[in-house]
Amino acid sequence: MVAQHSPTNADLKQFAYVISHDLQEPSRAMTMFAQLLAGDYGQQLDLTALDDMIDIVEGGVRMGEPGWADYLIWP
């Protein structure tokens, strides 16, 4: 009975694939808009705000790299 409700490894891998795929577009959009903001308003931002923009862009780029979703896959 419990086995029927336990996810299989294949189910978990499929879930991880779907999640990673679904997060790619928001990640690209986040990176693109942060770059646009930095480009359009960079002269008006202080160093802390520019550093925050860099963190956003770098985080978005990391999320777009192959392998980041490996953290979603259970052994």
C-alpha cells in the first residue's frame, strides 16, 4: 500500500526536469531586465545598487547553466 504512494526515482527525475525547464524562462527574464535596468539607469545608481544588479545577473546566469538542477535530483 505504501509503495503505491511512494514516488519512484523516475518520477523524481521527471519532476526535477520539469522544474528546471520551467525556471529557465523566468531566470532569463530576470537577468535581461536587470541588465536593462543597469544599462538604462546605471549612471543614477549608487555602488550598492549596482552591486545588487550584478548579483541578480550572476544568479540568473548560474540558474541558466547546465547542472544547476542536479540539486533537485535525489539519489
